[in-house]
Amino acid sequence: MSGDAPRAAPGRWELPALRLWHAALAGGFLVAWLTADEDTYRMHVFAGYWVLIAVSLRLGLAAMGTPRGPLALVRPGRSRLMIWMGGVLMTMVGLAALSGVIADGVTSVEDLHEGLSNTALWLIPAHAALVAWVFQGKRLRDKVMGAARVSALPVLVLLGLAAAVPAQAADPARDAILADYAKAAKAADSGFTGFSAARGESIYRARNTVNADFPSCATCHTDDPTRPGRHAKTGREIAPAAVSANPKRFTDAEKVEERFNRDCKTVLGRECSARDRGDFITFLSSK
């Protein structure tokens, strides 16, 4: 007879608990991703804390489960690639949530938070594909890879680190956005001769009655756009609007369009024309 102690059998609750945890983490991350906007900021913060708690809970579940059960972080016979991939993904999601908590009070961390979140978003389908590959694709794997063992982890880590590094602001990007607005303004009005910082300042400081919470751009961004602002409803700190204090302003065309489309209706109660947008950027670029 062997003198070894009998191995504890995995509890029947472990696999359902693991599935429930996956659903909670994925759901929280999805909600956080979809609510990453000022209008839904409180839900975004709640979802971020939910994700952070879920990541911490995973460590607790691992301690509660059996060493060879599905809740174990490392167990004999499990693919090393699966172990590393799960660890990298959970770490990246946890860092994304943690950096979001920090960014709530330190705006300089926002770009890092966005980079980590984008990286985690790409790692999630990669993790799902790996799970399918390991558990369902044995025949295909043997046919394609043969006896060779290729790990994609180094590539994933390098891609993740590259995506997490905040992109530096570039004046050419802002110039290209202004050039597009100038082209559109000229098409709308043949008499257009150029953008005006004075007109842009008028838009920035204009008082409107459309929305009592946001009567002016300066309501959130302050009368001095070189200073950090604060969202009128959520109280969240906002990076300075002026390019001199925040060189990354107006360098992402997609975000610029998104903000103008949303904020012009919220503050002015109307769409902003191409000339309005160019004037506004010109004013804040001069500050």
C-alpha cells in the first residue's frame, strides 16, 4: 500500500463557481468598456471597481478550491501556455481596472489606463481562441504544428506593452484635422478665408440656456483653459483644454468628432459646423 495521503477530489461547486466568475469578470469589463464616456461615467467607475474586485476574488477562489480542481491557478497536466495566458490576461485586466481607479484622481494616468484597457480587450478574444485551440482543436493542432511547440506568449506580451505605452501627441495630426475642417468649411461657404481664434473663444465662453447643467464650455473647463477642469455633474477632473497645457488635445480625429458631436448638442443645443470646430480648435491651440 502506498503511504501517500489520498488526493482531495475537486468539489462539485468549483466548476460552476469558475464559470460564474468568468461571467462576472467579462460582464464587468464589457460594461466598463461601453460606458467609458462622461455621460455614463458613474457606471464606468462602478464597473471598474467590479472588475478589480472580481480579479481579487479569483485569488480567493483559488485558495478555497482543491489543488487539482478547476479553480487552481496552476495544476498538473494543464497547458503551460494556458497558465501563462490566463495569468497575463488577469494581470492586464487587473492593471487596467487599478489604473482606472488611480486615473479618477490623477488625470495624467488616463492614457496609461486607456492603453492597458485596449490591450486587455485584444487579449480576451486571444484567450478565448486559445481555450478553443487547446480543448477542441487537438486534431488541427497536431496537423498544423506536428511535434513543434510554439508559444505565442512573448509576442502577446510585446504587443501588450506596445499598446499600453501612451501615444505622444503630434502637431501634424492636429494640422490634418484642421485641414479637413477647412476643406469642409470651404465647401459649405465659398467665402471662407480661414479659422478665427476670436470666433473660437466666443464659442468657448458663450452662455447658453439649452442645458442648465452645462451652460458653457467654461463650466467644466474653467474660464482659463490652461487649467484642469472638473465635470459639472460627476465632479471628475478633466485635463486642460488648451493645447499648451495638454499637447494631446485634438490629435485623435475620431475622438475629436465624437466630442464635438456630443458636446455641441449638450452645450449649444445644435450641431457645430466645420467652421465652428476649426475656430474652436484654433482658439485652444493659441492658448
